[in-house]
Amino acid sequence: MLAFPNIKQPQGSLYCGPYCTVACLYAFEQLPLKQAKLLQRYNRTEKAFNGDGVTISENLDLEEAALEIYKIIGIVTKGENPSYIEHSGYNSLAAMLYVFGEFGLKRELVVRDSQTLSYLRRAYPTELELVDKLAVPICILDNQPSTPDGTILIPLIMDPDSPHYIINNSRREWLDTNIEEISPDWDFIEKWQESDKKYKNSTWVGVAIRVSRLFDSPVHSQ
């Protein structure tokens, strides 16, 4: 697993999701691409990722790739029971899971506890329906380590009242693409409730994406 790239999203943008996505893909040596890759937009009618295609070119750098991936994942409005929109929205967790699956990586939805999962199913029913359709396992953390060896975690935090994705690996290396500090010395996300080693007054909302290699996955996406 490579160290995270030093990439920073434009100030005031909603690009934390795609920037974390490309940082994870880079760390698992899925980016840069050797040849172009086709992803598909969300189809609101069918509730599936089988809409218009978005081509990720092999000639793009990481930040350019993030902007293309944002076309896939920046599709929800803010708050509970979000609407699904064509573009320029907040980042859909389910869409991020879709992208990781298209790159041949193992993905899990990590949830703090069963109460949090019940809340998510009530407040974000379409997102959880899509998680189920994508056959993504849901892991109830219940005080177990969030980031075992060889994994990368993309937690959703409130910063302090706006949703924001950050990323860490099992070596406790962090990347927040919205700040200048490189690899801040923060605790694993499950410790943030009682720890001072975290980003300011942010809180973990209790959900994260966990990504790892499949044993038979290629080193580079073809």
C-alpha cells in the first residue's frame, strides 16, 4: 500500500468524496490508469449505476481524475432523505462504493453500531437500498478496530456542521484534502468521541467506507 498523494481540493468545493476516492485508488495502485476506464452515472429511474458513461482517461492526473469521478458521485442534496440530482451535489456514499467496485477492490460499509444502522436506513433509504443492490457487506463496528492491517477507511465526519469525507490507512496515516497539513497525527476514527487527536471539533457520524485489495485483483486497472 502506497502513502496517500498530496492532493488538495479547491477551497469551498464539495470535492472531498472524489479526492478521497482517487487517493484510495492511488494507494492501492489503481491510479494512474494504463488505459481509459468507463464508469456509468446513476440512473434515477432504475435506481442503478447504468446511466450515461463517464470515461476516465489514462492521460488525466489525480486531480483531473477526481473531477471526472465527481460526475459519478456528486449527486445528492444535503441532509436526510436527499434528492438525487444530475451534478454539482454532495457526495453519495453508495456511488463511491460503486466506483471502488468497478476498480476491482473489496469494499465494506462500516457502521458504528446497530442503532446507527437503523437510523441510516430511516434517514437515507435510497443510499442503503443501493448499498444492498451493490452487494456491499455492512460491518457493525461495536468497538472493534475500524482499520485492520491492509485496509483504508473513508469516514464521514461533520466539520463542524457540514458533511466531509477524510481518509486514513491501517498505519494511521491521514489525509484531509481540505487542509494544508500533511498526514495529521489523528487517532483512528472510532476513538474520536473521547480523543483530542482529531480535526478541531469535528465528530464522526458513525459511517465509513472500508476498502482493501481482493487477493486476485490486478495491481493496475486494465
